[in-house]
Amino acid sequence: MKEGKELSKTIKQTFPVTGMSCASCAVSVESMLKAQVGVQDASVNYANATASVSYDPSLAKPIDFKHTIQSIGYDLVIDDTSEGELEQLKENDYRQLRTRTGLAIALSIPLVIIGMFAMNVPYANYIMWLLATPVVFIFGQQFFVGAWKQAKHRSANMDTLVALSTGIAYLFSVFNTLYPQFWQQRGLHADVYFEASAVVIAFILLGKMLEERAKSRTSSAIKKLMGLQPKTVTMLQGNTSVEVPVAQVKIGDIILIKPGEKIAVDGVVTTGSSYVDESMISGEPLPALKEEGTKVFAGTINQKGSLQFKAEKVGGDTLLAQIIKTVQEAQGSKAPVQKLVDKIAGIFVPVVIGIAILSLIVWAIAGGENGFTHGLLALITVLVIACPCALGLATPTAIMVGVGKGAENGILIKDAESLEMAKKINAIVLDKTGTITEGHPQVINTAWNKEYDAALLANILYAIEAKSEHPLADAITAHLKNKGAGSVTITNFQSTSGKGVSGIYNNVTYTLGSYDVSAISIPPVLKEKAAIWLKDANTVIQLTDGKTVLAVVAISDKIKDSSAAAVSQLQSMGIEVYMLTGDNNETAKVIAAKANIKNYVAGMLPSAKAGFIKELQKQGKIVAMVGDGINDSEALAIADVSIAMGKGTDIAMDVAKMTLLSSDLSAIPKAITLSHKTVNTIRQNLFWAFIYNLIGIPIAAGILYPFTGFLLNPMIAGAAMALSSISVVSNSLKLKWIKI
């Protein structure tokens, strides 16, 4: 439920907030939290109802935050409530809201019928008074309680608007029911608005119910991720297997995974082999082969084989738990545009109250014999229509859906700012090793001297490299093992720095080292092949017996299959692509050509990469850096948008604002497209939220009456207010079905 992260003396925790009904509620909670002693920063997200607080634990305590927030009519959940319990609390609140809404509508229907068609029925006003009272003061109680608590702190929010509008309509109607002669003596009719006060509350409750239902769908990505982890696991204890809750699994425990089961925690395979569907974490459609020594991750699904693995990361440390935490934090973070919206929401309610009072005064002075009645109606309608819910939902709902959409596509977005910024990228810097290339050397070709037994040479080569500690030795032994090579007995193994390794088999000394065209006799076929491989920027090594070259092997850090297509796609989007590498110029040139990259720099130190990005930024470019290693962390920290490869180092992923779980460059154009779509959705939402209020408030005040005789009914205003919030959330939900 809440996360703590030490940063010197400050810790950061996220708490669920209950009772918020609009954007200005979130602003009130945020300002109260920020005012607390020891709080360095606080951010409240209305859409997912959470408060993120950075504070000094020696000066402030969560219980203090809770009491402060309770004093203004809301609540903070500070105990260790599980996600499941929180969901249950939300579900219970939703059911209560649904019940109140249903009863309010049930009583409002006869109210409207009497108010519209049966005003002359005996005791009609008293019947309406009887029907309206429970709607206003029982089902609408939350608005009056909230408004009172806000008033005690000289603040105002949506509850204030609703309580004022419906309360004034109700009291005005009660007065006219009990003392109709006050108006009749002045030649006016004693109108009542019981139906308006009740129907407005019914519509607002209906709008809140539909809004809550829609908002719950914006966080479906989190629910899907949480559903990936099984509740129990099969643990091996000696020769027996025991089913235990996943919470009891400890590091070092051996877990058995049967065909079709979900993997519960992160670990390393100890026995067995199988293919595992990792698509929900990496976005890769093809199952990954898992055998002894390979890693498995929580939330992935085993296919046909059985596996045993040793638990390495459990609970909140698993990759799945970290993904969930990152997505939650990102969904709760604020895009830069949201800060402006928060400021507007903070002053919006007082301004609306001012406009409503001004409408009443103008109508009373200039409205003729029915001026006060019309003015009162205008005041009520302005207060009803101006609820800033749509404004508060415009940005965070789009961010929540956008971040969730990214997670479903293997793009882990850490904050809303990077999601908003990604659409502005016009230069992208790629590290070579592990980003454009696979990041680990592989044997791509071998050639054998035909005058010798190739199978025996392969066995000798395998035996020598099995004893070697050279970085390329693993690539050669893995390749030869796959080709069926076996080991032979090698004696007098020696490793000479800079010259290679050697060993004796059947009294012959075999040496393995870098290809040397001038050293000894080389068969023409091997010489020709080695020349081609070297031209293609491969590393070539040779096996000799002191007289002639027996074999040549080409090793390369292969370019990823998707790299060239991804680079072309980025270039077609108008983005300049640069490749930076610490490798030599010849290798860099070949890799750049294969990846369709025109701009590249070789021989770069880590600090030089950061300097290169600064130079691009000085030219006015919005720069994204993509890397996977510790050596990229400085450059990632400086870039406008930092992107880490999911198979890279933890440091790179900690620094970066986005992580591509599949380590596939084709996810970068997807992330940029997602940014475009999300920002466009935010703009659409804000446009409709502002336009709705800019048009709605003057009409509610009665600006059209002198020209058309039209006055907006408070009931219609209530329906329009509810509809505006639902339309904004629905527009955000469209992001779930876009193709990126």
C-alpha cells in the first residue's frame, strides 16, 4: 500500500485518501499536508485518490497527517492495509454510493412529476417537502458535512457548491411553503424548488457513481499485474513437496513449477528445462527457454516442462512487485500541465461563489418583478453547473491509462513528466553494446582446415577454451557444445596475457589467440574467410599447431534483429539518431551502417557521452538517451528523457525514467507514439472541461435571458455537470484501445 524510500533523513510514502469529491478537494488536502511541520513535499492525485508525502520522520508522523486531513472532512489510510483490503473498502464505498443514488433517484422521480404536472394537487408543496427532505439531508448529507468542515478552515470545494445551491433552494422552498403570503402580497407567485434541490443531489450522486465506476477501469493495468502473482506455491522440503502461501517463501527456498503454473517469485533454475511465457512482463510474444542457471520472474507462466528453481527475490523485491510499484507511482505523479490545473482548481470555487452572488445581485436590481426569484435560480444553477470535477480528472485519468497502456506493452514509465516530454523528442542517443547489439559476444561462423579431422579439432578447441578465463571463451564453448563437441584431455594449459592460451594434446601444442595473418602458414580458404569477417568488424581468433592455422572462428556482438527497423522508424518520425560507443572506429562504422545510423562517435568515455548530450541540448534539441550499463548512467541522468534496457544493469534502470522490459528498440517509437496520444487526450480533456465551464457558467447566470427568454434549470445543470466528468473519463479510457 505504501512505499518508503530513504533519502538522507527524508522518507517518501504514499497513502490512500478517502472522501475527495473534486479537484479542489485534492488541492485542499495537498495544501494541508504541505503546511505540516517536517513535510518537504506533498502531491495529491484526485484520479487515483492517493497522497504522496516526503517528510522527516523525526519531525512528522503519518498519524499527524491523518488528524489534519480528518479535520477538513477527508481521511488518510495510514495502517498497513493490503491492496486487497483497500479494494474491498473501495467496493464497500461504491456499494453505499450506489444505494444512496438509487434511493435519491427513487424519491426524485415523484418529486419531478408533482413539480411539473401536479402543482395544483392539494398539499402538493407539503408532499414535495416530505419527499425532498431525506434526499437533501440524508442521501446528500456528505455535501453539507464536507462544506461545514471546509468552512471552519476558511476553504471551499465542490461540497460547498452543492451544499449552498441545494440548501438555498430547499430553504427558499420551505419559506414559500410556510409563508406564501409574503410573495402574494407583493403580487408574485410563491414558487418552490424542492424538486430542483433533490434532483440536483440525485444527479450529482449519479455522476459520482458513474465516475467512480469509470475511474476504477483506468487502473485496470495495476489489477492485471497484481493478478499475475499466484497466492500459493509448491515448495520442496527434502524429498517432499508442500503447498505454502507465497508470503512464506524465503530467499534460498526451492520451488517446484509444474506445466501451466504461474511463477510466484524471482529465482534461478536449478533443475529441469521448459519454455516460459514472459509476454506480460517483457512484451515478447515468444516463450523464453529456461534451463539450469537461467533466471525466472514472478508473474510469468510456465509452459509444458517442469522446473525447480531457487528463490532469489521475494515479496516486494521481485521484478513484478517493482513494476507494480513503478506503475502506481507513475500513475500518481503529476504531468507539468497538471500544476497549472491545480492552481486554477484552487481559486475556482471562490470565484464561482462570487459569480453566483453577483448574478443574484444583478437579477435583484435589474430583473423586474421576478428579479429576486430569477436571481436565486441563477445563483443555484451557477453553483451546480460549475463543479470542477471534469477539470480535476482531465490530466490524471489520461496519465493513469497511458502509464497502464505502456506497462501492457513492456514500457515501464516512472513518472508523468517523462510521458509528457517524450512527444517532444527530436534527437535520440543510443549506446551500442546491449542497446543496438545483443550485448554479449556470439560465435557467428567457424572454418576448419580440411586436411585435419574437424571433429577432433572442435574437441581440442572446446577443451582449451573450457580452461580459459577470457571473456570470449564462454561464447566459443557454448557454440561448440551446441554443435556436439566433447572434451578431450589437455595437459600443460597456459594462458599468456596478450598472446592467448595453449595446451598439449597427444604431444602436440595447440595455441588459440588473435588472428595473425603474418605468423604462420594459413590455408587460402581460411585466409579469405578471415578477411571477410574482419572487414565486417568481427573479432577473429585462430587455432594453430605451431605450423599452420587449423581453424578460424568469427565472434561478434550481433546487432539485434529489430534495431535497424526501429532506427528507420525513429528517423521517419523526424528524430535524429546518434550512436555512441567506446569501441573502435572500424567496428562502430560497421554497426552504424547495419543499423542505418548516419551519425556515430567511437572511442567515447562515459563522461564524454554526457558531454555529447549537453552539446545537443545547447543546440535546442530535446534529447533522449538509451543505454543499459553503469557507464551510461551519467548520460541517462542528463538527458531530457532517459530510457534503460530491461536486461541491463539495475543502476541504469534506477536512473532512467523509462525502462524497455524487452530490451527491444522497437518499443521506443511505441513509447513516443503513446506520449503523443496521451498528451493529445489531456489537451482534449482540458479543452472540454474549460469550454464547458466557460459556456455553462454565463448561461447559468442568465446571460441569454434578455435575448431569448431562456433560463437554465438547476436540474439540467446538475445533469450537465455529471455528464462533463463522465465524458472526460470516457475520453481517457479510449487510450486503452489505441494501437501503438
